Amino acid sequence: MAITEMEVKEIAEKINNKELSSLEVAEAFLKRIDTVDAGINAYITVAHSQARKAAGEIDDRIASGESVGEYAGVPVGVKDVLCTEGLRTTCGSRILSGFSPVYDATVVKKIREAGLVILGKANMDEFAMGSSTENSYFGPTRNPWDPERVPGGSSGGSAALVAAGEAPWALGSDTGGSIRQPAAMCGIVGMKPTYGLVSRYGLVAFASSLDQVGPMTRNVHDCAVLLDMIAGHDPLDSTSIPGARPCYADSLNPNVRGLKVGVVRELTSTGIEPGVLREFNKAVELLAASGLECEEVSLSSFEYGLSAYYLIAPAEASSNLARFDGVRYGFRAEGEMEDIWEMYDRTRSEGFGDEVKRRIMLGTYALSAGYYDEYYAKALKVRTLIVEDFNRAWGKFDVLVSPTSPTTAFKIGEKVDDPLTMYLSDICTIPVNLAGIPAISIPCGLSGGLPVGFQIMAPPLQEEKLLSVACGLESLLGFDEKPPALI
Ligand code: GLN
């Protein structure tokens, strides 16, 4: 079997027992990237020499008898919204041109400490704003299942590179669905952890009360392993949750008979493509047939989730993005200028793309005097209602389920000029971010030859239960379809 098709576990075992060197593994993936990525555009930056150097160091440590981590030497892709020391970080934007961070994000530091080898930085919608990876200054990423289609977004590069065998797993970030929705569209597993479980230090901020980093993997076991590597308290992130946490990989238990599953009515009725609903319903039937109690539940506040999100997220973004001013780092407009105001103006006009500008304007408006109470404050109240709806549901159900995305992957260009239709892509994923709870998307079937994602949601910090249900469903489904061969 080709190295690029092996399971993470197999790669790790072979490196540990010296059947393969870490450098050989890195070379195999770099070759795969050099062969297929011109047609996918999943990577913004491929770190050939840094990856070779890191892999060589792991090999040296193994040769000298040092005990390296269980997964040391396994390659990984990293979304380009995470700071990587000495490796260009763009956030998919022109405005960060020439920015090479002087420090690693905490999650990057952690995966390096575990011995993972970073192959490169994954393409994304500019500043993680989007659902299709078309809003990237570096061009759209294509879906390995059909290059005419989007991979979802904003972590579309991370999802596509895992699906195309350009790394065995990757890190993404999720503010309103950006890990789960592209995972669904590319037929892989993607998880958003509980807000605060994973450090946001060094994650370039979009909407700070919603952003979380999480794993994007080929299966649920790898998802648990990668979560184990990145989770944990970080004093550098004031919203990081203190205290001990379990080992997620060790606590995976696919036998989840007797658990109570709530099927969210508001996310399974209107607006869901028939093929998506068909595959979703089949998966629910499988869960019911294997001894879980499945029942419909109505969470009526979800109707307003999307509207609340598109006030809260842009409001936070308009504040977070004020720092990109052309003064300290990144892009600065050139030519003769009257004063500093013109420099700010031209730098931000030329440096940001249309969607980012739209969000800054929406957010500034929502926060402005006279509109604050009418928009922003009202959105925060809706957020509270959503939290309360979830809390009521946890009184009765262990987990809640829905499709991850209302559609399968759409054509490149199909929705890019219609922001409202694009925003609807996240209708099923947004309530999770507003409530700060964990959720996972696993592939549950194909519709028209394209992957369909199944979303499972759990109460805060119940990642063990979430991953166990996902693991159980994964084995019941036996989904092992791969994207058609890439040229
Ligand atoms: N698609 C949503 C947005 O555009 C979510 C993005 C995200 O989760 N980063 O805001």
C-alpha cells in the first residue's frame, strides 16, 4: 500500500519500529503534493525544506535510542490561520503579505512537541470568512471528489488535502462551521471541540467568542488522537478551561447502546437537499436499529441562529481586524500619500477582499451608537435562548444529531455572488458555536457521488461521549468510499 494511503496508526507504527523513516514518509507526501496539488490548490505554502529537516531530526532521535512520541514523524497539514514560527502565515489574505510569525500558536507548538511534521499551510477563505474557500487571495481550493466543485470552507484546504492524500490529517478552525462543513463536503471527519478546550493563542482571531481549533482526519480514532495532542489548559489564552481532561483516544467506546439521541427538527425539515436528508435518515435508522433511542426534538430558537451569528461574528471581526493597518507588518499600499489616513484607507482597501470588507461594514454598523441595542444586544439575547434550548435538550438526550451541511459540495462560482445563499451553508453548524458545545461531522453516505456529513452534538466537555457515538456510528456505517482517482 502507498504510504500516502496508510492509516495514521500504521504510519506511526512503521516509523516506531523502523520499517519506515520519518523522512521517507515526508518525501512520499511531498511527492503526492507536488503531483496533485496543482489541480486542488489545497496548500498555500508547502514547507519542503522545513518538513525534511523536522523529519530528519525525528529519525536522528529514533536512531539514538531516544523515546519519541507514539505519533512522532507523522506528517500533518495546518490551516493558514495558525501562526507557525518562521513559516509564512497568510490567513488567505493579501494584507498579511510577507508575514512570517516569530512564534508558534500553542496548538502548533503542541503538535511539534508530539513530533508531527508540518508539511505546509492549508488554503482557506480569507480570515476564515466563507463556506467555500473561494474567498482566498490565493485562488479557490477544488474538491477532490469533483474539481469543478468547492471543498466547503473556510477550512477547505485542510479538508481537501486530507481527502486527496496530501497529508493523513490536518488542523482547521471553526467559528460557525468551518471545520465540520468542509469535512462533510470532502468525506472526512472534522470536529469542533468545546469552546476553551483548545487554546486559541496564535490562532488569528476572527470572532473570538466563537473560534476554536480542531482536528480534520480520515477517521474518528485519529480525531481523538489529534484532539489529545492539542487540548488542554493554556495560560496564554484567558478563555482556556483549566483542569484535567481525559485521554480521548483511550476512552473511545463504540458500544453506545441505550444512549438517547435527539434528532433536531429545525435542522432536518426545510432547506435540506433531499439526497442529504435521505442519507442522514438512513444513518439515524442504523443508530435506532443498534439500540439507541432516537426521538425528534424541537429547538425553536435555532430559527434565529444564523441571523444572530451574522451580527455577533462580524461585530467581533470588525474589532479584531482593526489591527491590520499597514503599520507594523504585512501589506502596505504604495505610492505618494497625503497623510496616514490615506495610508490606512488604501492599505485596507487594497489588502482586504470583498467578503472581509462586507463583514467589517456589517460589524461596525451593528456596534454603532443607536444600532447597538437593536442589533448586537438583541443577537446576544438570541444566543442565550439557544444556550437555554440546548440545556433543556440535555435534560432528556445524551447527544443531538442533524445533517452537517444542507447540501453536498456545490459548483465553484455558483454561490459566490450571493452572500445570503452562501451563509445558509452553515445553518446546521452555527448553533453549536453560539452555545460553545462540541460537535463532530462524520461521512454517512454519498448523494449524486458526493459525500454527505452527519453531525453529532454533545453537552460542553463531553467529548468522550461525542467521540464514542461517532465511533459507533462510523463502524455501523462502514463508509470507506474514496474520491475518484486524481490525475
Ligand atoms: N461560513 C461561516 C462564515 O463565513 C463560518 C466560518 C468559520 O467557521 N470560520 O462566517
